[in-house]
Amino acid sequence: MGQQISTDDALPIYRQTCGELFDSNLLLRAKVAGLERDLAAAQEENSRLKQAAGEPGPVSGGPDLAAVPPFPAADER
């Protein structure tokens, strides 16, 4: 098997690493919670602004591509 170390040597390092990971995880979860609140508020504001602007649903159509002349052939260049 691999290298072995005593429990007395490993336990303090294990505890320190677990504590650091716990702290990092806690900070990341708090950041995610804040970002989720910000996202929900932004989506709500976006919906409110769309309704206030009287924006219709998705726009269908666009530029009339049939009116655009085709690219010249390679021998016409």
C-alpha cells in the first residue's frame, strides 16, 4: 500500500482542511443566494418594464431577404 502517517499527525491537518473547505462552501452558498435574489429582482423588473412599454409578444418576420440581390458568382468577380 502507499505511504502511511500517524493519526496524530494527520488529524490536525484534516481538521484544518475541512474547516477551510466549510468556510469556502459557506461563502459560495451565500454568494449564490445573493445572485439568485438579484436575478429574481432583475427578471421581475424586466417583466414590469415590458408590460409598461406595451411590448407585444415575439416579433415574427424581419428583413425581406428575397429583396436582397444574391452574391455574384465567382466567375463574375
